[in-house]
Amino acid sequence: GWCPLSPTGAQTTQLLVEPPWRPAVLWDWVNLTCQGSGTASATTWYKDGQSWGQEGGSSFTVTKSGTYTCQTDRPGSGCSPPVNVSDDQVVLQMPARALLEGDTVTLCCRY
């Protein structure tokens, strides 16, 4: 199945990425954790928009490049914003946190 959209105006499910750098790359041993408000007992994972083999657990280590989203079984929760994990060999990374104009930012060229 496809990942359902969040209800209008709601963004209750988040996808946390460790290490917290964007873009995420496979060789960083990327771990994804699905978090939603309220209590959830199961997580559905989507890769490139379609339901994917990792079911139930709220976190896992990525082994294939692609675009990942998740959804908890909490009623009314939609899918998290997508996270792209690439297999690029050289990347210019920045912190995953939200940035505002005027912020000082550390960029990192990695290979």
C-alpha cells in the first residue's frame, strides 16, 4: 500500500535521523526512528512511497538507498515527512535541525 497523507494541518508523525545530518548517506549507518504524539504499538514503514518489509518496530538501520516515511497505528496519524537516504560517495552536509535566516551553520564536505 501507499503511505496515507496526514489530516489537513496535522503533522503528528516525525521521522528522526541519526546521525543528524542532511543529506543522509548509507555509509553513515543511518538509523531512522518513527515518533508520533500519543501512544502507538506498531509502526508501518514505507520506502519510495510503498509499504515495505520493516513492520512493527519503531526504529531500524537503513541498508538501501531510497525515500523513507513512517506511520504509527495511532488513529488519525498520517505519514511522516519523507527522509531521503542516498548512496552518494561525496556529500555536502548540514545539520538536520531547522535553520533560520542569519543562523550560523557548519557545512561538512564528506566522502
